Amino acid sequence: MDLYKKIFDAGVVGAGGGGFPTHIKAKSTVEFVIANGAECEPLLHKDYEIMLSSPSEIVEGMQLMMEQTKSSKGFFGIKGKNQKAISSINEFIDEKIKMSILGDYYPSGDEYELVYETTKRLIPPHGIPLDVGCLVNNVETFYNIKKATEDIPVTEKFLCVTGAVKKPFSAFIPIGTSFKELINFAGGSTEKEYAVFVSGLLMGKLNFDMNEAVTKTTAGLIVLPIDHYLVNRMGRTVNDMNRIGKSACDQCSYCTEYCPRYLLGYDVQPHKVMRSLGFTKTGEAVWNQYADLCCACGLCSLYSCPEDLYPKEACDQGKAELKSRGIKYEMTKEVKAHPIKDGRRVPIKQLMQKLNVIQYNQQTPYKDNFPKPTKVKIYLKQHAGSPADATISKGERVKKGDLIGKISVEKLGANIHSSINGTVERVNSDFIEIST
């Protein structure tokens, strides 16, 4: 069995949010394979639920990748609070896979954090886990790898719907299903007017369009009242964020002192990046360089800043500015974890209290009765790299699992498959619509 080809044909990508095509990783030779079951975004519990419902598939997918990459050892990163999931996975792991029990902190699921916690290795600046002999995949990705060996392509996404809904749940959802259908299955919202955070409160996106559709990287939907603090805050324009930051930032440096990447030893200093908003005579490039190694976890904006400003968003702008000018910050000092790193970890419960969402922290039990949608909108780009090229035309009949978007082996990307049986209603360069 050629696992690389199976993964490529099935269109497997990183299911944790990054969407990196998994077949590329399968060509590597590494020392350690790491399963990411940390799930550190507040309120999301989909990884926990899939570890309960499908532990054998996850572990077998991990073992297959270990064999493929000639890995000598595996680490399974999982939070100690998730005892049921730990017991579930423990039934299937062998002596080559070691449980790595993590604390309930944010952002413990970040690749840099996870590699350090499991192996004590520090990824070089601008690097990836492969640079230190590690391969990291989300637990759902390993599930999809196992399914790929059975010639089952990625047509469904495991996600959860939670927040201000009547019946929170987790389920396998056909890719292309509308957010509206997900919220309806959750019994509807408890609020008359609401907004949705897609894939997380900190690293996800605020969304008001319930006709938007599930992709291979959708971790879940968090429904919040339209007047919630987070909705109001994230609904501001970039110009307003910058104006507020320019007038109010007093350079206290808390954003830097609590920055997870800074505490790992990388030269990320959001408080200096904030200077680019007000001290333009010194040159934005002087300050923006301290944003280049930022992981955009959002902790600085949503937890650390006592003024409720937007250092994460300033870092986003700084990185974009550097990229547009072809500049990459070259860190000269040695990467070395801060001696007080452990003392500055942010507990998830404390973070939820700060965000005023702890009242929405509830179970999202697995449901296997999600109704088949009558219409799906399947994007041709649901992954890192180039979009797939449509292989079908309007009016064609397709079956679930049929290839509808193909990526060339020379490009970075992933194949796309139909998630339902139906007729192609619309095809353009962005998406394909299929109706039953």
C-alpha cells in the first residue's frame, strides 16, 4: 500500500485548522510523530468527542503515519482533564506511543508549544516541526488517514456547535453544509439575534452569514448574542482598531510578557509592534519586525492587554507589511525558553472568565443522526496552497465520494470530493454547488 498516494487521492488535509495537505508530510522521514489532541480553543470540544467515538481509527492512522515516516516513537498530546478520552485512546496505543499529558492552558495545541512539551525541542524561527524531526497532525487528521487506506475520501468534517444554542452537539457533517442547517440541528439559538465565531473565539473568524458552508478545516461554530462583548469588539474596522491603539497604548508590555511565543524564546514583542501605529517617523519596519514570528493566537488582544486594545491585529498588519516588502525577520539570538514560562501560562477557565463566555462552557455530545443536506456549497480551496480545478460541469450527476476538484501533483493543494449524491447546479472558480 502506498500511503502517500492514498492520502493524496483522498484529499486529506490538516483538520485542526491549518489545512496543510497531509500527503506532503507523508513524504518525510522523522524521529517523532505527534498526535495533537490538545484542543485549546475555549468552548470547542470536537477533538475530545472524536477521541471518544473513534479511538481505534485515530491510533491506527497515527501508527500508519509512523510506519510511513520511519518514526521510532510517537507522542499523543492530550489534556489531563480529559480522562475519558485518555482511557479511550489508551486501549489502542502500543509501546511505541507515549501519552503526553498536558495542562489545561491556552494555547497548548500550538505546534511550537506541543513539540516543546513532548520532546523539549524548540523549532527554529520561521521553521516547522519537521525541522526538529517531528511530524504533528490533529487527531481528526489521523482518523482521515485511516479512512484513506480504505479508499474513503474526505467528504465529512467532524465539528461541534455550541454557545447560545439549545442543544449543543458534535457530529460528522457533510462538507458544504450551511451554518444555518447546523444551528437548526442544535435546536436553534437561544438568542433572537446572534453572530457566529467559526473555529474559535481567539483564532477563528466572526461570521454573520448563516449561508456560509462547512469546509475541511471548520472546527466548530460558537454562537453568541449579537450584543456580546466579543462580537462588538471583533466587529470593529481595522482603522478603528488602529485609532484606538494609537491613542491608548501606554507600552505596559503585558502583551509581550504573556506572549506564548515570547515565552518559548522567540523575539515576538507585540508592545513594540504597537509603536508602529503612533511613531511612524521612526519607520514602521523598525517595529513591525517584532511581529514576524507571531503565531496569531490572540492571547495578547483578548487576555493580556489591560486597555482592551488590539496588539494581535497590529501584528497581523505588521507581518503583512513585511511580506509585501519581501522582508523576513532574522532572529540572531539563541531560542531559549523563558525561565518563568510555566508561571505565565493562562488557564482556559480563567481565559473564559475574561471573555465572559464561561456560562457557555457545556458538553457537545456526539450525534450520529445529522440529516443529509439537500444542497451543499463545496469550495475548491479548503487548504493551504492552490485551489483545486473543477473536474465536473453544470448538470452532471455525482455520487458521494466522487472527485469533483483535482489538484496537480506538482502543486501544493488537495483533491476535493462530493459530499452528497446529487446534480451539479453551479460551477465557478471558487466553489461547486450540488443539490439532491
